[in-house]
Amino acid sequence: MHIKETIVLIGSGNNGRLAAGALLAGSYKLLLCDKKFELARELARELDSDNSCAVEAMECSFDCAWEADMILLASDFEEQLEAVRIIKDVINQKILISLGDNVHCNSDDEVVSPNRQITLLQQILPNTKIAVVRLAAATCDNGLQTNIIEHIAVFGREQNTVDTAAEIFKHSGLVSLKKEVMTLTGNTSQTVSIGQKMLK
């Protein structure tokens, strides 16, 4: 009997909802957590009513992370840093994925590069494997974003971590996927086409 992997999603905003919808296609056990528990519980109800999947909202991010095989952070980056300080003792050797669009730090208004983002997270989590995932939602004819992922870009410093982070979204119906393995001095990248379009 196959045991479902447990994925913890911390954050119930736009990126959290987008990721949660995509993860359901992979038949994972999904634990949802948010600083505002009611938001996580509301999202769990929505997902559970549409699918026959294992979705549960939990109040404590530490308890969530303890149970997790993988952790996804879907809040703004400052809140992600706050969250990892809470859960750092229970995520050694696990994979942590930082989700986001254009990530900013409060100290300045510049966008934080994926490499810098990984560096900041790794300072708190030296024994955790970290990937950064940028999600882009498909748009409908009137220009509004849908709740379907059109493409993702995955960044990390280890090929295996990048591949694992990309793998969890493979059943989501996304159109294109870009995977990039970075080093401290530069990066190598590969673009993987899924479906009809490719990320440049």
C-alpha cells in the first residue's frame, strides 16, 4: 500500500491557494496552516468539498512541520523568515520550498533574487534542503488570473532538490516548467517543456 507524502503549506493567500489546488492533483496529504487559523480552515473546506483528498487545517505550524515530508511557505518573505525560526528544529534534512512572485524584504524595496532568498533561509536552516518556486497563474480572456498554474520556475543549489520541488507540481496541468540549479558564483539552467509552451 502506497503511503501518501505529507506536504505542509504555510500561508493561505493567493500563492497558497494556487499551490494547494495544484498539489491536490498529486494525491498528497495536505496540511494547511496560517497565522489566521480561520483562513487555513476555510481553504481546507473549499479543497475538501471539491476533491476526495486528505486535507486538514492545523493551528500550530510547529506541529504541522513535525509531520511533514516537505514544507511550502506561501506568505510574504518576511513572514517566511519568521515561520522558519519557529519550525527550524523539526525540519532538518527535509525540503523547504519558498513560494512567491516578486519577493521583497522590508529593509529595502528591491526584489530579492532566488539565490539571495536561499542564502537568507539557509542561514537559519543550515541542514535543510531549500528551493525557491515562482508560480504564474493562467489568465482568462478578460485578463483576470485563474486558479490554475500556467508555469513555474524552480531554483535551488542541488539538482535533486530542484527536481523534487518540480515533481510535486507535475500533475497540476501546468504548461511550462523552468528548473535552475544555482551556485554561489553563477548558475546553470535548464528549461523543460510541458505541453504546448515553454518558459523563456
